[in-house]
Amino acid sequence: MTLRKIAQIGHPVLRQRARELSPEELASPATQALIDDLVETMRDANGAGLAAPQVHASVRICVLEVKDNPRYPYKPNIPLTILVNPVLTPIGDTTFENYEGCLSVPDLRGVVRRHAELRVDALDRRGAPIALVARGITAGTYQHECDHLDGVLFVDRVTDPTTLCTWKEFARHREEAFKATVRDVVARFGS
Ligand code: NI
């Protein structure tokens, strides 16, 4: 496994629509190595998720994992999940405000409105179908990662630019209030 370089905002690969993978391409050693590297690179950077375009591979794969994450100490845990060709379908129209950051957008966070419940259809790394429902903060993470596959960054979805802040100022001025939001979302949606 190899740590891959993470593309930073301004690199065109982050703005392309990534392409679907065929079953043959998914099974190839190159794609399986890409998946291993995505997981290792996400863990090394303390990310909650990482999408293939963020490591300069414009294909529809993303990985998610939250396990007592020091970068997001208030986030509910998510077991390691690998999504290939994912499709997200909102359930209902309930939304919540999520304070997001991104490994491709250095030292910036901002408030983004996300669907609170989603159906997730995808393939796993072996090509078997995955169907699950994601809720709450976890649903926000799914939406953030799948946005990367369409060339969308969280900053595109920030409707109030006054919420933009560095990680240091987030901790100093925004984190306490956001933790209360997280507690409320977790109480309502279970994650
Ligand atoms: Ni991101």
C-alpha cells in the first residue's frame, strides 16, 4: 500500500465528473490497489472519508470510516465502508446544517445544508451490491464524499460565507455551538 498525494482545491481533477467503473475494471489489480491506497491515505490524514478524485483518480469510488476521529471528535463512528459507483437518494426532505471540512480544502470549514436521511446504493470492492440507509451526521459524510465524484466541493454549497473559518477559529469560536447541533441531530436520527 502507498500513501497517495491529496489533490488541493484548484486542481482540475477535483472539478471533473468521475466516471463509473465496469465490473472488469473494478476487479483489476490496479483498482484494488487504488482502494487499498484510499483507505491508507484517509487513515493517515485522519479523514472521515476520501474519494478517488482526491488522489487524482477520476473514477467513482469513495471510502468512509470514522473511529474516534481526532479531526472530528464529535462525529459518530462509521465502520470502514467502500462505495463503488454510488447513487444517493434522499428520503424525505428533512435537512440539517453540517459544519464541514475537507482534506482538499486546507484549513477551512463552513456550514453546508445536508439531507438527514438517504438511501445509498453502490457496489462493494468485490462488485457485490450494497443497499443501506444513512442518517444524520453520517448521511452528511456520505453526501460530502459522493459530491467529490461529481466535481463538487463543500465550499460550493456554503450559502452563508460568514460561517467560513479556519480550524483554529472553529475550535475557538464555533465548536461548542456545533457540538450542540450534533447532539440534537444524533438524538433525532441516531447517528
Ligand atoms: Ni472532501
